[in-house]
Amino acid sequence: MDVTTVPDAPRRSVRSSLAPYAGLLASTAVLLTGCSAAEAGGANPDTPGKPIAIGQVPKITDAEQLTLPLDAYQLSPRDARKVQDALDTLVTDCMTKQGFAWAPPQRPPVREGSRNGRRYGLLDPEEGSQTGYHVTGTTGQGAKGKEQGQDGSATAQEAAGQCVLTQRAKLNGQQKADKAASGPDELVERLVVENASRAERDPQVRAVWSQWSDCMDQAGYSYDGPWDSNNDREFATPEPTDKERAVASADAKCKQKHNVAGVWMAVETAYQKRAIETNAEALEEARKANETRLRNAADALGQG
């Protein structure tokens, strides 16, 4: 897996927590970006559903305030990195014991801040006025590591794939390495995407999007919904333009004026709570699986 760079261009929120070494287990790695939750879930975003009952709507002005029920069943960014670092270490040991030149991948620092970040798009007018919608990130050095002189032969890559399977199973506390097995990440991610899609089709969210659209019209910009300005192809430039910064700032101001993120989060929260009730047993298993992974990761890193 070579270095993968996320384009420095407007993007919708990324909801996936990509599994370490996914590229070694499949011929094509897919990064979920540049699409809304409705599109990711396969639902038609232009088909509103029935409104779900919601509780109190919070006033949201900052991404740090974004919390959702399913967050409790996902590893935090730092914990996810700990598990990834442990897998890197275990795979390197596995490969070295077989006589292959190998070393842990070089990965970027864990980003600080809310796990949900731009889940509902840009919320800070000042940030918009400075960087527009541009966000840059990298996934870091992949497993091949040609720059480090690691073995990139087909034999080594096949061995690495097997090491990933066996060592990932070890972290998960599983007795058998199964390439087809789905873990807690896949379950929770599926529920997150499905219910984000439902939230985006909910009439309550559509209504506040309409208010946002009217607000943007008054500012001189014509967009039907927040993702439309966020993904305007005119802004797919190496650096943010003056117009992009102006639109992004207006976008965030209109979100704050009509509490778009507050309504959106309240609706998505209601859908997630319903999903948790329906999948209570499986989600409890996912929570326990995460505890197991963290415990085994600490042991692998000598932190137990």
C-alpha cells in the first residue's frame, strides 16, 4: 500500500474509519469522501421521509459540541491509532520472523479536535474566511515502504496479507483469522451511514436546509443545500480562492443563524438511538470487542 493523499479540495465529511492495511486485503481500497451520508447509504437524498420525534434541540456553533449516541461504540481517534500502531508492530514482527525486510509504516500525527469534525460541513465563519472548504490530510506511508527499502515483492506482499489477518485476529481476541469476518467497526459504520442518510432525508433537516438556502440567497449565493456549496466544483483548486472563502464564511454564518447543526444533530441523534435499541445486543458485543482490542494493543505495545 503506497502513500495515499487526500486531495486538497472541497470535501463532504468523511464518516469511515478505514481499517489498517485494508489495501493488503483487497485489490482496491475505497476511501469514502466527497459524498454525503445519503449517497453513501445508497438512498435518494431527494426523497424526504417521515419526521422522527426529537428531543430538545441544542444550540451548536462549534464542531467540538458534536456528539452522537453511536460515538460510544467507536474507538476514539487516539485509541484507534493505538490499535493501528499495535497492528503495525505485530505485522512487522511477523514479517521479520519470516526473513522479510519490513518496518512499521510512517503515519501522520493524530488530528486533535472533535471526532465528528465537519460532519455537518463547515461551522466556523472565521475558518471559512481563511481556508474556505479546503482540508488536507494524508494516510501516511503504507505497508510496501519502498522508500524504506522494504521488500515489495509479490511473495512479501502475500506474506504481509497473511500476517495482517493473523495479527488482526490476535488483537481482536479471535482464535481464527478469517478474511471475510466483519468486526465491530463495520457494524457501527454501517449504522452510522444508514442513519445519517435517514437524517438527511428527514423533513426537519430539509426544512432547516431550506432556511439555510434562503440565507445564502440573501448573501448573494445560490445553493439548495449545505453540501452543494461545500462540493462546488468551482472550488476544486489547489488553494482556496477569494470567492470560496467568502462562500464558506457565509455558509457557516447561515448555519449558525438558523442552528442548522443543532437541528441536524438532534434528528440524527433520534435515528441513532432507535438503531441502538434495535441492535442493542450486537452493539454491546462491539463495545466489548473494542475493549478487547485496546487491552491487547496495550500488551503488544508493552503498555499493559
